[in-house]
Amino acid sequence: MEIGRLSAVIAIGVFALVLSLRFGACEANRGPGNFILDAQNFPTLEDGLLKFAPVASGPVAMAPDSKSPLILAAKRTRRPDVLNKFKIYGGGWDITNKHYWASVGFTGAAGFILAILWFFSFGLALGFRHCCSWRIGVKDKGSSRTQYACFVLLLVFTCAASTGCILLTVGQDDFHGEVLDTLSFVVNQSDFTVQILRNVTDFLSFAKTINVEEVYLPSDVQNEIDKLNIDLNNAANTLSDKTNESSEKIRSVIDTVRCVLIVVAAVMLILAVIGFVLAVLGYKHAMYIFIMSGWLLVAVTFALCGGFVILNSAVGDTCTAMDQWVEYPQAETALSNILPCVDEKTTNRTLYQSKDVIQRLVNIVNIVIWTTANSNSQSQSNSYFYNQSGPLMPPLCSPYDSHLRPRQCDPYEVSFGNASMVWQNYTCEVSEAGSCISPGRITPDIYTELVAAVNVSYALDHYAPLLLSLQDCNFVRETFNSITTFYCPNLEHGLKLVNLGLAFISTGVMLCLILWIVYANRLRRREEVFVTTPSEVKVFVEKSLWCPISLDLMLDPVTISTGQTYDRESILRWFKDVLDTCPVTGEKLKHTNSVPNSSLQKLVRDFCILKKISVAEPSNKKKHDLGKTLHPQSLAAVEATRMIVLDFGKAISVKGFIDA
């Protein structure tokens, strides 16, 4: 589960932010106190929310399937479930289900198993080599083609490891960049969402203060605005805090992963290249250090490969799930509990309330226009007369009729977008007493009050569809559509490069380690020949000058029919016991005749003089020889003598080298 949670931080982190945002876009630029609105004061959907989305609206769920259960990424997530006796998991994408994470973790099990097997098997091999002198290598007397083949293989494996380091570097850079781009896109959506919520809160709060010629919003409406503002402020603050906290955590994890991959790529490249150079140049002791380091690092790369396979599976599952949910947002899926979308009835009720508030504000504005601005009564009882005159001021167009259905504006009405510009032409200059001293229907103070009411109406009319889309998941669908279209392919491509690079590195360095050991063993045998210690000389000579039967120096060596050489007394005692087989090979002898080996006898005497060993002369017993049967120059005798002379000569030269 820990591996699954780590994958969730990276693969689902961005997705979780989207779920918390519910929709988003770019931040609206509105300075404080700037309440004169027109169509240019608000960000358009094309420049903000749907900057990356297709022009056409997202596909709508088919009616027959809209409420039916839908398993997200069903085909992709059919994997063995480790927690359920390796049965095939069929629950689809569901980040709240531990069995889903168990099936995702199974995809990377091969990497972790290889890491464990490699760590223990190679460790045991090194232990056997150290304790039991077990070794493999290229024989010095072997064919030069074999040594050349080993060199070529080592070069190929080193190049493979180097290629993997390059792929890992490129892949991690692509993956890191795509994750940050996706995160920036989602955070941008969050920031704009927060700004919209704060804008709506500001406009609703300002609506409470609207006073157009002593005409206010009803008290019950003002109370509802207070309650709504509290909820909107809490939602905006929570969303902003959670977004910043989550984005910082994701950035920290992604940066850490990037550093780890860069270090692995650099260290493995240095290890492979320097190890190749040391193997070719023959630095045995330095190679042992690199062999131990490579043993541990290969296990680490195998484990990393398994971890990134899990991450790749989680990202792919999430992208597939988002893509399928975009087509059927109202279906019952694993996203239903995380991202519940409001049904059509609730959405219509919210829209009705928004339209009702807009209609009330428009009525307040038009009442003031018809009863005050366009009034020509000059009676003293008319408290709203301030010497207004000139053409009648056009009323404000309500986008809805009395039944709150959309309507077209009449030619004499002004819309929310141009009301402030048109009404400015009907503003008069006023005296110190507040009366118009120039033609006009409204004073600057009344103009400001009217425009403030229009601002709130325009804001509600502009933001209501966005807030409704927040409820019915339209903008979440558009955001998911943007992520799956523009970001998921690049994320998966970067992860594949990382996995491919890790596979090349681990396999290449693993094979390089085996060949490094081969080269180290060959160098060790060379040292045994050219740098032999005095104690090793004795062991070396024992094989040539000591009798296999008596385990003593062969002062009177004889060679039997099989070509083996023994001390005369020992072999005669062997024959006396009616044994007609070779003591060493067990081969049945054709006869028991033997011939003196004078060459070896001379070597034994030289060795005794060299080692200052005093020996008694052999007894002058009758020699049981048949020279005519096994001539001293026969093939067996000659070969045996040649091998002994070569071995002993090599030992004597080593002794001279040591004494020098």
C-alpha cells in the first residue's frame, strides 16, 4: 500500500486537485472599486476556462445509460489482485478500493522480484567466490577469439547501460516538465475558480448596499445574501489553501523523484564507463570496488523500474477513467462519491433563484428610471424633482420575462453590457443644491447608484452559468477533457522513456558485472603465475615431485605403463599387494613393468639442494624394470617428464624472482 500511496501522490495528485476545483479558468482582472462594467470587463470562456478545450461542448451521456452503473477503465484494470489470491480484479478504476491498488501494484512486481533475486543470488555468488575460491574466467591459454568476444560483449553491454542513462535523463526531464505543466494548468483553474467565488461574494455584498433613490433590496433577500457569502468565502478559502498545500507537496515529490533519477543516471553512467576502462586496463582491486557498488545499484534500478511501472499503470488508468467519465458524467461510477454532480432538478432550482434576483434588480432600476428620471412633474410635493429635462432615459433590459424565460430586448431598452455608456449621456451637471443646471435626466449620484445595480445584475447574469456548471460538472468535464487530450499522452510517453532507460541500465550493468568478474579472475590467475609466494611454491611443487602414494619426495621415480610417475618403493609395494590398477586413475594396467625417470630424479635432487633438504640414497634393491617394455623415450614417459619439467621450471623461476 505504501507504494500505491506514493504512486497516488504523483499520478492522482493532479487529478485530486481537479476534483477539489470542480472547474476553473484564468484570473479575472478587476481593480478594486471598478464597478463600471461592460462586456470587456469579464474574461471570456475562450480566454479563460476553456483555453485548452474544444470549441464544441463536451459529449452528453446517452439517456438510457446516464443512470446505469459504469465501470471506469474496465479492460485496462483487469489484473491479478494480490489481496484476493491473485484472482482477476474487475472493479475498474477506483482509488478508494484497496484491491484496485493491489492490482496496480502487481504490474510492478516483476521489478521488485528481480531486485530481490539479483541482490541475494549475486551476493551468494560473491560469497562462494570469496570463501570457496570458486571462480569463472577466460583461460590464458584459451583462444584469442574467446577473449576478443568477451571484450566485444563488455563493450556492447557498456554501450547499452550508457544508452539507458541517456534515455533515463531524457525521460525524467519530459516527465518532470509534463507533470509541472499539468499541475500549473490545474492550479490556474483553481486560482480562477477562487477569483470567481470572491467576485461573486463582492458583488453580492455590494448588492446589499444598493440604494437607488431610497429603493433597496428586500430584507429577506439581504439575509440570503449574507448566508450565501459565508458559504462562498469558506469555499474559496478552503479551495485556495488546499490547492496551495497539494501543489507544494506534489512539486516536492516530483522534484525529489527527478533528483533521484538524475543521480541514478549519472552514477550508473560513471560506473559503466570507468568499470569498462578498469577491466580493459587490468586494475583488479579497483574492479572489486566497482563490482560491489554495481551489485547494490543494479538492485536499486530494478526496484525503481518496478515503481515506475506502477506509476505508469496508475497514470494510464486515471487518464482512461477521466476520458470515459467525460462521455458519461451522470453515470454511476467510482467518481460519483468523489465528484457528485447535481441532478437536473437541483440545477434548475438554482438557475431559477439566480434569474429571480436579476429580475428584482432590474425592476428596482427601471422603477427609478420611470418614476424619477423620466418624471417631468415640477410640483412641490414631488421630492424626486431635481430639474431633470431632455430626452427620456431608456430603461434597462431584463434578460427574462415575468415567467423567467429568456427574452429579446426591445429597441428602446439598453442591455447590461452598454447601459453604463448610454446612461452617461443622460447625466446632467448639478449645482451645489443638487439640482440639474444642464439638460439631463439623472444626477451623477443617481447615475452611480444605477450603474452599481447594473453591475450586480450583470455579474449574476455572467457568473450564474459558471456556478451552475460547477454544480453539474460541465467545467470539470471540460477540464478532464483538456487533461486527457493535451497532457496524458505526454505524461505516459515520459514514463515509458523512464522505464525503458531503467531497464537498459539495470540489464546492461548486470551483464557488465558478470564480465568484470571474468576479467578479475583472469587477472588473479596471472598474479598467481608471476607473483607466487614461497608457501605457494611448495604447494605447486608438491603436485610434481611428491609421490601420490607415499606423499613423500620421489627420490627414485619410475613411470608405469599409463604414464603416471611414482616412487619405486611405493609402487612396488602397491604391486605386491596384488593391485594391478593405476593408483591415481584407477585404470587397469596392461603390465606392472616400470622404467626409471632420470629427468625427474635430477629435478628432485635439485629441489632438495635448493630447499636444503637432506635425503638418504635409495636402496640398491633389484630394480623391477623392463626398459624394453616401456622405453624411457616412449610417448607416455616423454609427456610426463615434459609436464613435470615445465611445472618445476616455472616454480624455480618464480623462486628466483621472489629472492631477487
